[in-house]
Amino acid sequence: MAFGLATAAAVLAAVFGVYPLLDRADSPVVQSVEVAPDAGTGSGADSAGSTGVGGGEVPDGAATLDDDIPAITGLDPDLRAAVEEAAADAAAHDIDFWVTSGWRSLAYQEQLLDEAVQEHGSLEAARRWVSTPELSAHVTGEAVDIGPTEAAYWLIQHGTDYGLCQVYSNEIWHFELLTKPGGTCPPMKDGAAG
Ligand SMILES: [Zn+2]
């Protein structure tokens, strides 16, 4: 059953072009990775101006909840614990599960938005995929992006067991802790991204 759903999801993703969007919009996979001098030590307000790993970039676009990098250590502790629990359960079902983006500095979020404007041609178009530093829940450590696509679909199905909710209808990978375990997620937002 799970395989059937995953296959259907993969077909839908292929048809609607979710894979390229994943790469372009919200995942640092396609970006070059520069290890900042303060990598591993920055988090929160102390490194608001950092970019690279120190600003929350995820090397190679995939981190685990144990990784000692600001993208993970800068997460809200309750969110981190919830995602860690989900990751363990996903692993028990043989599903690869990793964090493609977590905490981001103000400067890194601005960089992502600038890159999206370049790619999509306008701020309005870019905002569908990347939020501003002022509004992004990544900057406050209250959002994670999950990969690969199979893991994102698994978490869409099971996230409420951990209080985790998909927030934006156009971002299957972006989750926030918006309910209690077993609770109900708020209606999804259609449009401006996280
Ligand atoms: Zn996100």
C-alpha cells in the first residue's frame, strides 16, 4: 500500500513538475557549498549576517537531526524533537528522510530570495517560493524542509502524529509544528511561501 501511494505520488510529482521545483525553490541542493569560518558555531541572532553553512546552508542539501550544523542546532527544540521522532519512524518504514533546510540566518534567507528573484523574474513571482527574511519561519527556527519527495509525502500523511503540518499547498516539503500530536493542522496557505 505504501509503495503504491509512493509510486502514485512520484507519478504526480513527475507530471506536475514537482521535482524541478523542489530543486529550484526551496532546496539548497543546486547551490555551491561554502564552509564559513564559523561553521558549526553560529546559531540564532549571533549569526544573523552569516551565509554559507554558518548561515544555515545545508552541505550537500541533506542533513540529519543529529548534525552539528546551525541549520539543525538553530531549530526550535520542540520542532527538532518532533522531526527527530518522525525521522525515526520513517526509517523504521525504510523511508529515507532528511532535512534539506532548517534554521536560516536573515542574510541566508535574503540570499535565497535574491536568487529566486533572479530566477523567476520578479519579487512577486519569487515570493511564491521563497519568503522574505521578516516573514520566514526558517529564520526563527520554526520550519524544516524535508526530503526526498517520498519522505515529504510520508510526512504529509503522518505528520499530525507528531504535531507537524504542511503549511503551503505548493510546498510539499515545508513543515512546521502547528498542532499537538494527534491534533488537526490549520488550513493550508495557498501562495506566498516559507
Ligand atoms: Zn521551507
